[in-house]
Amino acid sequence: MKLVKSLLLGSAAGLTVVAGAQAADLPIKKAAPVEYVRVCSAYGAGFFFIPGTDTCLRVSGRARFEAGYTQNFTRGNNGGGGDLSGYRGLGRLNLDARTQTAYGTLRAFVRFELASRTGAYLTSGTANRAANAFPALGVDTFNRAQQYVNVDKAFIQFAGLTAGRAASFYDFYAHDFEIIGTTLGSDVSSTNLLAYTATFGQGFSATLSLEDPIFRKTPIFGTGTALVNGQYQVFNSGSGNFTPVIAYNAAGVPVGVANYDVVQRSRMPDFVGALRYDAAWGSAQLSAAVHELTVGNASTITPFNGFPAIATGAAAAPRVSNEYGWAVQAGIKANLPFIAAGDALYLQGSYGEGANLYTGISAYNGSWTSNGNIASGASFNQWYSDAIVDPVTGKMSLATSWTVVASYLHYWSPEWRSAFMGSYGEIYHGQAARNNLALVSGLASTGVQPLGNPFLAQSAFNAVLRDSNQIVAGASLIWSPVKDLDIGIEGLYTRQAINNGRVIDANKTSAVPNGVNAAGLPTLNGAVLPTTTAIDGFNVRMRVQRDF
């Protein structure tokens, strides 16, 4: 037994020695070297090299809470009147990637924004119309709650080229000092474009940009969206837009109207040019834009009231031609460190024809719509249509608009600052085209007729397509107790008014006048109807914002 035990122990010891010898002959596997993230100092703070590449990346973002209250001093029970408060929570993520090449810096920038909005004026019809948001559909939440999803930026810059989704090169001030952009003036922060910028001299640059026209379209005025049994059923909606043009028979006698489709299609890009100067004292910019206004073909022909039906091909109307709107803008920014560090002043003015989104006349009330007002349930709407098709001549009559804005930022101390801003704008529609449209629509079976008969005195009190003006002015106070944290409040005064005459106060009556008294006031069966000339409103907003 002792012999067997000795043999087993000896065998085990021998195997151990052999295994150790074989293990000693195997190569030793070394751990892969660790590649640490390195700081990239070439482009400023926050950049780091993406491991394994020569590309520098900066990740940043924003979290924001907003609340607002809007008071329309003339508010009544008209339409959706009653929604006064609103809230919004917003998140932003920025990715900025840069690589140095033989041609200069290659940059790609992406910004995502997500928001949840509720209530008056923090939900955005503009965002819905631009396909950046979708609204709630419940009874109590209908258009009062909104989810906002947007690729706000996604562009590439290389050797003077900018391609992708970026801010329009036409814009200058673009509400830089405001908590929520509201003053009048152009501010298209996200559009699709292809641009080239050349630098020359000391601080000078010139840019030529081809930009997506969709984000600059204000609807051409139309009296309907659909024709059912020869009548317009709804006017100025999103599904279509028609306007009448007189049709003539073979003998040249007017017998009805051709119903022209005036929904604008995208055929040509907007052409934008900008000349800019930047220096230590501030900057200045002169920009211009050309914007195509398009129309479609005539669909059906509606006979004048009392005329027999028109056989297909028996009547024709003048062909409505496309037109080109245009706008120019000049702006200057002056740094004012001799008042306080960080102080600055913006001055800007813009003028345009058939290009109302370039002048920014609708910036406060809402863009990409034919009309709007300063508060829910207002007494009348202000009209923004870029053009009216004159039904007699078949030509477009372009609207003219202009705006001016001033904004001053002042630092009371490094932690406290205020902005003071004021803006004013006017818009003019072609009155001859407006009167012709009212007359022709009255003669034809157009169902919905918002303009009234231009030969009756009471039609002078209709607010549709009236020349008008608007004021938006306000101030803010912002506290930044630590770097990149803002807690602020902003108050705004707004006023929209017609340039001359009076309009029916829709807050007090929905009646249509059928006469005018000796004092020139509209009446219905002898009773004087309430009228107004202007709407005043006040808006208070606050925000808490952290950038990182």
C-alpha cells in the first residue's frame, strides 16, 4: 500500500513539472494599450479628439422651462378666446465636429430640439404649419398641447461652402436679446440652403445663398379651398386655395369665373445675397432676397349668378403668371463696452414686396398663414397674404410691407442684465385688386364671401385685407447667479391697428351690416354695430435655462 501511494505521488509531481515547463514555453499576451480621450484646444473650450481619429468634437445642450401669460385688453367671447396662460419644457442637444484639412476647417454641426408645449402662445401654430410639431386632438387639449420635434440644424461647412439646414443668411438681428423671439423682423433659424461665403479685406464677407422657399411662403389670398356644387366650402385652409378670375366666352363677353389654384408649389429656390462687415466695434450687414410666387391652373368655371351653366371649353380666362417678390434689409450692431461690459445695440430695417416673411411683419402673430392676431379671441385679424390675384386683369397685386426694430442689451452687473426692444411695421394690400375680387366673388356663386360688395358703404368696415400696422415693444430682466444659468422675466406690449377707418368688432358682434347711418357708422336694420380701430395686448413670459 505504501508502494502504491509513493508511485501516485511521484507521478503527480512529474506531471506538474512537465505542465510548468510547457506553460513557460507559451508566449505572454500583453494588454492592448489604452487610448485616452485627449483635449482638442484648436477650436476653443469643450472640444476633444474622437478616439482613433483627428476629428474634434464638442457635445453641448440646453434645458429650459418657460411660462407665459397673455392678456388681450379687448378680449371677449369670440372664437377661441379664453386661453391666457401657457407652459413649455425644452431640451436641446448640439454636436459640433471639426477636422483640420489642407483646405481649412471641415465642420459638421447638428442640433436637435424637443419640446412639450401647452396653452396660449407657447403652443405654436407656426410650428404646426412648418411640420415641426404635432398638436393634441382631445376636447380640452385640442391645439392647446403640442409636441415639438425638430432637426433645428444639420449643416456642413467647408472652404466657404455651407450646405444643409441652417439659419437664413438674410437674417441679422434675429431676436438675439429676447427670451422668446417676438419683435417684428425676419428670423428663419432653420431652413435648407446651399451657400458660399467669400472673405476679403479686413472683416468683410459676401455670401450668395440658395434657400428653400417653403420657409418663406405666405399664402396668396384665396376665397376657398374646395368647390362643391360650384360653391367654395371653406376658405384659406391647408388643403387647397382657389381664387376667381373672370372668364370670357368666344364673343369676349364675361360669363363667369375660372377658379384658379393659388397653392404655391416650389419651383425655384429663393436667392439671397448678403454683404457683412465684422470688427471690434460690432458688425453691419446689407442683405437682399428674391422669392418666387407661383400659381397653378384653372380648374372649374363658375357662371355668374343668373347665367346658365357653362359648357366645357366654352369659356376661358387670362393665364395668371408667376411673379417675383423681393426684399432688402440693413442692420447694424454696436458693442458698447464704455457703458458696461457686454452692452450692445441692434438697429435693423427691412422692406419688401410680395415677401412678407422677409420683412417679418408677421413674426409675432404667426408665420406661414394668411392672417393672425395678437391674442386669442381678438377683435379682428391682421392680414399677411403676399399677393392678391386681380380677377379682372388676371395679374398678381403684391403686398408691400416694412419693419424696423431696435434692441439694447445692458448689464447692470455681471449677474444681472436687461434687454429693451421695440419694433414697428406696416403692410399694404392692393386695394384695386381687393375691390375687384370682392365684386367678382359677389357676382359668382362662391359661397363663402369674406370681402363684401365694394359698392356698398358698409364694406368699408370689413377687416379682410385691410392695410394695417403693428407695434411690439418690451423689456426683460435676467439673473445669472452662476455661469450658463439664466432665470429671467420678459414683458411685452403689443398693438395691431388698421391704418385708416374702422372695422367691425368681432368680439362684440358677428352680424354683417346692411347699411350706414348719417354719421358713417355701419348698421344692421338701423341699429349701429360696434366698431374698433386697434387691439392692445400685454404678454409676460419667464424662463429658467441651463446651457452646458
